[in-house]
Amino acid sequence: MPFPVVNEASLRPIARGLGRVRERDEMKLRSKYVAIWSVIAAMLFLTSALPSAYGLEFPMTTRIEIEVETKALTTQEIPVLSAAALYGSIDLAATPVGAVFSSDLALVSAISRQVEMARSIVGAKKVAKIILTEEFGMNDSQFSCLNSLWTKESHWNYKAHNPRSGAHGIAQALPAEKMSVVATDWRTNPVTQIRWGLRYITIRYDTPCKAWSHFKSKRYY
């Protein structure tokens, strides 16, 4: 098959088409450049015309004028009272808060005296008798049984400790950690030991005399 004949006349339309395409592309490129530079110019104008977040200028001080009635202030005298003037003439015990505070102090003082008393054998017996009669409502005969029971167990010595069984204290609690239901100071506080022992006796035997009777037959309670 013969090749077509190409001459200058046949190439002119193609050249004109390519030229138009080139011109159109150049126009598009120029319009893009114009748009980009327009955006850049607008941004530069905005940054120069409007303050930025860091460039805002605020007044360093603000002045507020308040009208004050000077006459009212000058005519009023405010006395400055010392602590002695404020509280020296007040009977704290007569106030509700002071009464509670005073009663709490008295209670703490009484408990401290009771603990110190119970560190001796005689004192421990006195404390146990008071608790047994006043708090548990039992009579002197029940205390007599309690005295016999705890004399056999520990001789009323709050430091008494059985190295074989681990029993500890006036009531010889076994295991000794059971006394923590009353207080965690059971190792050194004789009143805690007495209260736990009376609690244990009334729960298990009802009275000290019944516990003493069980001890005499079984050698433990």
C-alpha cells in the first residue's frame, strides 16, 4: 500500500491547531500565576492591615473609677481587737462548740487515767469491776468469779504472754489478734484487753461465774 503524500499545504492546518493549543495552555498558566500572586498579595495585605494574635495591643492597666462616699467611711471607726480581747471574755464551755470540746477533753483525760491505772494489778481489777458493774450491769459476785478466773490466767498482768500457745494479756486471748475487734492497741493497752475479755465471756458463757465454772472443770475457758 503506498504512503500518502505529505506536502506543506497539508501540514498548515495541523500547525495552526498546535499553535492554538500552545496559546491556550500558556493562557491557562498565566491565569494560574495571576491567581497565585493575587492570593499572596491579599495575604500580605491582611497581615499588614490586621493585627495578629500576638500583635494585639491591650492596655497594660485598666482604670476603674468608683465613687466612694467618703463621709460614711470617715465617720465609721473600726476598732482593732487583739486575740485576748476577742476570746478572753468568752466562756468557751458555755458555747455549744466549747461544751463539746470540753466534754471530749474530759473523756480523753478519763480514758488516759483509766489506762494508766490498769497497768498495775490493783488498778486493772478496779477498772474491770467498774466496767463490769456499770456497763454490763453485773454484781460483785460476778466480779469475784472474774477475779478468780483472770488471776489464774494471767495474775492481771497485761504483759502476760504464753510462749507455747501465743495467748496474751489479762484475759489470755488466743489467738491474741482477736482482741483487735475492740482496738488495735491490744498489745499495750490493758483496758482494751479487759473490754475484750468481758465481751468474750458474755458472748460465750453469759457471765463470769459460768466461765469460771467451766475453767475449773476444763482448765480453760
